[in-house]
Amino acid sequence: MIAFILAVILFFSIGNADVREQEYSMTLTNSADISVMINIQMATVEIVGHNQNELKIESLSSTRPRASERADGLRSLYAEGTDNTSLGLSVTFDGDNRVMISSAQRRPGNFKIYVPNNVNVQFSESTPGYGSVKISDHNGRLEVNTTTGNIDIQNAKGPLLLRSAAGSINVVLSDLSDAGESSIMSTSGSVDITVPENISANWRLQSAIGDIFTNLDIVTERNPRQQGGASWGRSFTIEGKTNNGGPLISVRSDVSNIYIRKKE
């Protein structure tokens, strides 16, 4: 019986050797002079800011990403670098204050990436059907581009440069940095933005087909293209300000609605 139990334990230990959380980490200064550029294909990614001098990547996939045994000794022509993380990713530091994280093999993945919360982050994903990204607790500049993936930003300060061709964009600002303008645009998805009631900002809002809804006290300026009409032309740009104005936030959704709301 004891031998049988030991055999079962050994079997499950071997069988589940790859079913575990995998990590990669490197020291990285928490400075706005540093940029982290992320270009991971066929992946779902969560990015979390933390107040530490460390970049850490966790693979949340249930098994270790591995190509076919027939690929042993060969390299993928789709790869953008050499796997130096054991996670199917390539991480390089180019010596010019830029860290680049890219795919080292063409396989689906699920990653959680911790970055120092003051660095600049650039994320891009162009694989149709993939690319949803969530970013939270970050104080620095965020630049995100997706094709079909949704963009979810929580507890950020910006500036924000967000683009999605078909995905929806959800943003919750904890404050607004005066380090530059923000631009948030989805071609066919909705845009939902939550901000503190006392936010000081200039706003430029446009939806070609959809509508624009808000409960903020936005002091708007009359669009000069309106010829005596009492309502806004849907394809016209609405410009206004909250709390006497501040950094510009430009928001656009060509097809869907825009929602701008106070933080409860």
C-alpha cells in the first residue's frame, strides 16, 4: 500500500511539473525616464504598477508554453526575440532606458506584468481575437494600441494615449497628471471614463454616430459650425472644461457612445 501511495504521488508530481505559476524578474529603476515597451502577440495581459524597483512577469497559463518537439533546435521566424525568460517571452534592455518585452514564440499566453509605477508603458497587440489588456495602479504615461482587444485602465493618472480599432475602452482616473495631453479613441467600441468630480481638465469630445453622456459639470462652448440650431450636431466636436480647465483630454468613438461620469 505504501509503495502504491508513493507511486501515485510520484506520478502526479511528474505529471504536474509544468502546471505551476512561472515568474521572471529583473531590477528596474522606478523613474519616468524609463520606458517599458510591450508587444506580445496572441495574449491576454494584465499590467500592475507597484512602488518597487523591479519588473516582474508571471505566466498565468496552466501549463508551460512549449512548441512541438519537432521544433527542438529550430527557431520561430515569427518570434521577435530569443526566449530568455522560460515564459515564451523575450526581455531586452537596449541601454537607452528602454526595456522591450516581446513574443519569443507564436503561442497563446496569459501574463501578469508588474512594472514600477512611474515608468512610461507602451503596449501594442495586433492579433485579431486577442489583445485585451488591463492596467491598474499606474502613475506614468500609458500608450496602448489594440486591434480587437478591450482596454481597461484602473486607478491611473496619465497622460493616456489609448487606441482600439474594435475594442471598448474603460478608464478610471484617480487624478490627472499635468505632464501632457490625453487622447482616447475607439473606432467602433464604446468609451467609458470615470474621473474625480473636482478634475480640472479641458475636454474635446466627438462621436460620429453614437451619443455622448455625462453627469460632470462640463462648461461647453457653442460649436461655430452650428447655424442657430439648439442641439449639437452628432459629428461635430464638443469642447468644454471642468473646474476652469487643465490638461486636454480628447475622446472619440466613431460608432459607439461615449460615457463620462463622476467617481462615486
